[in-house]
Amino acid sequence: MIGWHSFATASLLVPLTACSLIPSPSDIKTELGLSTPLKFKQVVIGAIVVYYAKDGFIWEVEDRMIAPDTYRLTVKQGKLKSTGQGEARQYFQRRAEEISSVQGCSGYTTLEYNESLTSDFLNMTQRVTEGVIRCERKQAAN
């Protein structure tokens, strides 16, 4: 049977053991190759990682009014996301419903809708869905 004294002693030694497993900052710098000044190649690779990481896995939905009660919606799939191609239409419809509701409309009509693939300077493809909706105003009672 282990007494509470043994347990207390063991619980004090565990943090000391864990500290010896954590590498020092100088070891981390050496391991990452940061002990020398950054090279141009490292800076470029870092910039590319930041560019793709900032919106790599999320869907981006933009809208703007192009005429009274008429809106252009753009839905872009994250550059690093390879699944969920069918979600674009859902994001489009959800945003159209939100606009219609906020504007006090009874609904909306889709005037244009298309889906395409675009690629950037690194040839990374991205699914883009664009469309135009018109809010349908509620008819006044006579």
C-alpha cells in the first residue's frame, strides 16, 4: 500500500522530470536552423505558409449591393480545403436568406449563379461560386 507521503513525494518529482524533457531555447533555434540569420529562401517559404494559412481552411463569403435590392454574392473555398465541394451552394443560399431577412424582404430570386475553379500564382486551385440575387419586397395590403 502506498501512503500519502509517497504520493506527495512523487507528485513533486514529476514536474522536475518534465522540465528536463523540455528543450532549451537555444536547442530549438538550432533545430529550426535559426541560429544563423534568415536566408531569402526561408523568408519566401515563411511568406507562402502565412499566405495559405490565413484562409486555407475556411469558406469566405462576400456580398455587395449592385443596385437597389440586388446583390452580388461570392463564395470562395479555402485554398487548402479539398473536401466539401457541395457546400458552396449552401453558403450562397444561407447568405442570400440573411440578406433577404435583414432587408425585410419576403424572399429572394437568384438571377445568376455559376461555379468555377480558379488558380493563383502557385497553381493552387480554389472553388469560386458567384451569383446575383434580388430581394423580393412584401406587397402592401390594399
